[in-house]
Amino acid sequence: MKNELYIERSKVRGILIGSNVNNEDTKDLLQEIDALTIFTASDFSASAQRTPGAVWRESGLSDPHGTDYDCERAKLALGHLSDDQLANNVFLDPNIVTLTAAKERIRWLSRVLSALTSTHRCPGEDK
């Protein structure tokens, strides 16, 4: 994304420099373009507050769903669908089946992510 924005900014600069626009106007526009700050996800990660994946986990409580989500994804409702396929189904037809499957998938993904990050530190985390 950052490279794409840089390329677009470069294109605009090239058009302005090659145009017959008043030199002062061109200089002002070029300064505005150069002053644009391009943000990426990593720019925000250091300053963002940490959001817990589960309040019960952060509080040291046991999982309120017990071992319901200690399974392979295929065992969940609509588990044969990929994450993208499930998201598309929820978007196109938000019925009780797809919404329940999405809820279960999010809970399952949260537990998998927690298990993986408890043994591996995420990029940008403090030591």
C-alpha cells in the first residue's frame, strides 16, 4: 500500500511538473504533495492500545465455553468453508446459520491466535 501511494504521488508530481500550470501554483501543489504523510499499519501498532481478545482470558478466568472450540475448524458450523467464503456468505445472506457460523469461527480463531501468540511474540511487542 505504501509503495502504491508513493507511485501515485510520483505520477501526480510528474504531471504537475510537465504541465503548463503557473509556476507558483505548481510549487504550492508540489509542496502539499510532498507534505503528505503516508501511514501504514506498522505506524499505528506502536501507539495503539492493546485490545484483549477475551476479557475472561485477560482476567485469568476459565473459558466460559469450556472445550467447545478445542477442535479442528472443519468441526465447526460451516467448517468446510474458508474464512473468506464464510465472510462472503455472511455478507450476502446474513441469516441465523451464517451468523452463528461466523460467531463460532471468530471464537475459534481467537483461541487459536491466543495459543499461537502465547508461545511466540508478535512483531512490535515489547520484550
